[in-house]
Amino acid sequence: MRWQVNSEEPLYTDPWLDVRVADVELPDGRHLDHRLIRTAPGAGAVVTDSQRRVLLIWRHRFITDSWGWEIPIGKIDDGEEPMAAAAREVEEETGWRPGSLRPLLRVQPTNGISDSVHHIFRADSAIHIGPPTEAWEAERIEWVPLADIRDLVGKGDIVSGTSMAALLYVLTEP
């Protein structure tokens, strides 16, 4: 059953997000006002090493007042290719330059309310180039054993939907 969007009106817009109300017609003919958020796409990467560890950042999210492990990810700049953005975000947030990147998956973490899309890439190596340029992004930067990921998800130390999807997906790789 497809919902028909008859119109969208902006409620609030700034450089980061666009909050709208849509007049949506349901298949049975009823209408409802549905709020939605439009955002620029994001890109990030799962970076692993030869010891089967993954490069993660431990950070606080003030919105939920929670701490957790996340993959490096951020906004794709205008005119920037997703793969280039993923590489840039890894460097800025961790101080590590990822090796050759390849597509891993595409995630729409909140598709019931937002058009946000995250392009996630995979690298099997990285070179340390110095301290992160955005040191405010993370409390800690660590190489975490891939074997620990399921336990970290289970105890709530990985709650970011995109990070969780990407890391669990990597665990299914042969």
C-alpha cells in the first residue's frame, strides 16, 4: 500500500536540516499531516586491520545523553563523492587514513521520519597520520576486536543504528 504525498510545507530550515509537514493520503482515502526531516546524506567507514580489529570512536551523544562506540561518519559536503567523504571523516575523527575503500552498504536509519541516507564503506587497513583534526568528536579512539562487537551491542555500548548495522554486517562476511 503506497501513501500518496499531496504537498509538503517547510516548518523549519537551516543548513543542517529541513523539517516539513506533508499532506499524506492513505490508501483508504484518509489524510494526515505527517512530519518529516530532510537532511544531507552522510558517509562513513568500517575500517579493520590484519588483527581483525575495527577502528571505533567512543563518544557522548547529548541528545540521548548516552555514550557508545561508533564508526566514523559524517555529512557529505556539497559536490563531494560519498567515498571521499567517508575517507575524510575517518581521518578527521580518528587521525587514521583508511586504505582502499569499497562500498559496504547503504543505510536509511530513520526512514519513517527522515530521508537521511548513510553510505558506508569498508577498508581493510589504515595508516596513522597524527591526532584527529576534530578531537571534540570522540572521548577515545580504539581498535576494538571484531569478536567483541556482538557483546558490545548486547550490553548497549553500540546503539547507533548505522554503526550497529554496518558492524553486524561485517561480522556476516566470510
